[in-house]
Amino acid sequence: LFIASLPLVLTSCTSVSAKNTKTTDKMGAKPQDSDFITDLRIKAEEGSAASQFNLGLMYHEGRGVIKDYKQAVKWYAKSAEQGHSSAQSNLGVMYNEGRGVIKDHKQAFKWYAKSAEQGNSSAQSNLGLMYHEGRGVIKDYKQAVKWYAKSAEQGNSSAQSNLGVMYNEGRGVIKDYKQAVKWFTKSAEQGVAEAQYNLGVMYAEGEGVIKDYKQAVKWYAKSAEQGDSSAQFNLGVMYNEGRGVIKDYKQAFKWYAKSAEQGDSSAQFNLGVMYHEGEGVIKDYKQAVKWYAKSAEQGYSSAQYNLGLMYYYGRGVIKDYKQAVKWFTKSAEQGDSSAQFNLGVMYANGRGVIKDYKQAVKWFTKSAEQGNSSAQSNLGVMYENGRGVIKDYKQAYMYANISSYNGSKEAIKLRELIEKELTAEQINEAQELSREWIKSHK
């Protein structure tokens, strides 16, 4: 059992809603006063674009009136048709989210574009997102970068975060980690959780900035405190491994748990490991099984393998070889060499499945090709005894020799037994096969 390798992956761009602009007219009355609403409605009906926008905003947010998205759309539309940029932006939001109107990405794009051309930073950010995701318009990363940049330069934190993603991934612009760090930093300092997480990744990986685990922890923590599950998971990793912070299994457990509760499969797996090993928490096999299962159901290979082990040994669950085979198979099919080896063992011994030496050989072979010395040794046994394959002492010797090269003491004994069945010339040939196999599998 092990802690996953934990690649620190950047999150994708998140959907950004335009920020509702506050009232633009200087009015003395408070928004909730009935006289204010009455006066606003009169001006709106007389054709004041600003009043129409503000009335739409009242209905949108339910301030002074009962929240009514259809009415919000009605007044935003009237204001937008007169060229009011904030109304155009918010009307785009309504179409994009299907509030008070049938969702229509093309209409959302239309109104974002009109507002963006007037310099509205929220609309520019959202227009960039439409181009980025190909919603309401053909996907175009260069256009996405153009509009993110216009918005970012005005200080829009969401656009800054997304522009950082574009530079980080080289989409619509030449990949530039330093530029990515620049924009992630600007956004992160404004409190955007995704940017804080991404900035943590950059520091952890040393991309665009000198590697600095303490800075990585700082930004993961800020994002994690806002509830970002990826940041919570990575913060758990930092505490688990003592990177940028004193190793603390209890803190690792805490952050894995927060992330796991949000459904992060890697965190669920690691939380299972913590319960399994009793690190940061009292050892509890039932809890380990619970979290392995949640992760495994999402397709996490290592969790599937570990869950198979729990069923095999009856830890935290009733021993069940069929369930062990089920989960070993799922993990093995994703390429986990340990699961492939164990699945081969199950077929060879007929545990949880009908004994099938050919299937055993198949899975031992897959595992052996990834360097699993136990699988290599077992292949030697299969060839020695003609199980699932035609008996072949040279092949048996080859696999035993390869396994011993990889450190298996059992394989050394096996090789010595097989040598007795071969001539000196056959041993030389088998050793040559071993060298060729090792060379071809580097």
C-alpha cells in the first residue's frame, strides 16, 4: 500500500458570471424603499437606460421587489438595446445561465460581445470564456486570449486567472510559465481560489518561478480555506510528505478528509491509506474500505487495487475472493502492475474465479513487462511446468534470470533448478534471450 504519486494538475477554467454592476444613478433613497422602486420604475418606463438597468438589477437580486428573472431580463433587454454596457453584460449572463429566458449561448455571446466592445471587463472576461469553451461561437483560443487580456488589464480577477491558464497550457499564445505566474499572482492576490491553487502548483513544480514549497503551501492553504478540493488535496500531500511544512499526518488527514468529502478520488484514496496505516488517525480498516470504495468507484486504479487487497485479506470487510478479483481486474485493465500480478495469482490458484492458467500467464506477462519481478518469476514457473503455455525450459530460465536480475531471491533458486534441465549451450541461449528481453523493455 502506498500514497499515490499525486501529480499536481492545473484545474480547468471555471465558468465566470458577470459581476452585477451597482446602480449608476446617484439616488438618495435606499434601494429597498418603495418610493425608490416606484421612482425607478417611472424613469425606466420613460426610457431611461440607466433606470431600466437598475430595475432589472432589482428584480435579478430581489432587492425591493420579489426576485423575478423574467422581469430582470425584460428590463435588461430594454436597457441593452439602448447600448447600456452593464445591461448588455448582465443580459448575456441571463442567456448563458437560462435565467428568466431559455438558455441560448449564441444570444449570450451576442450581448457579451456588445458589452465587451464598450470596455466592460466582466463581459470581456465572459466573452473570452465563450471563445475558450466554444459556447455560442466556434472555439478560438486566440480570441479567448485577446478578451481575457483586455479584461485582465482592467484588473478582472477571473480573467487574470484564465489568462494564466492560457499561458500555462500554451493555448492561443506561446506557452510562457513566467506569464502564467504573473497572471495567477495578480488573480490570487485578489482572492480567486483557482488562481491561488494554480499559483501553488507553479511554486511546487518550479515552473515560471524558482521551486519553493513554502510558497506552494501558502497558496494551497489560501485556496483550501476557500474550499477548493484540489488545493485541499495538495495541501494534504504537503503535510503528508513534509514539503514546505513540518510533516504532520494529522494535518494531512484533515485536508484529505475535506477534499475527499467533496468527491476528489485521489483524496479519497489517500484518506483510505491513512485509515489503513493508522497515520494521523486511529487505524480503522472499515473506514479504509469505505474510502477506497468511493475512490475505486470513480475509476482510481490504486484504490481499486487496494480495495481488492482488503477483500482478499478480509480487512474491514468479509473476505471475498470474487470481489477481490473484480477490483484487481479493474485496476489491472488500467495497467497497474501489482494488480495484474495479483490477478494472475487468482487465476493460477482458482480463487474467486475458475482456475485458468492461460489467463494467469496473460496477466503475469503484462505485469512482467512492466518490471514486476514476482510476475517474471511466476512466468518462469509457468513455463517450467507447462501451465497455460507449452513447457519450455529456455523460456523458464529466461524469466527466472530476468527476475533474479531485478532482485528476486526466489528466482535465483528457480533458475538453479531449471539449469539442471538444460545443456550448457541452451543456458547460453537462454541468457542471450534474457539480455535481449531486458534491452527491449528498458
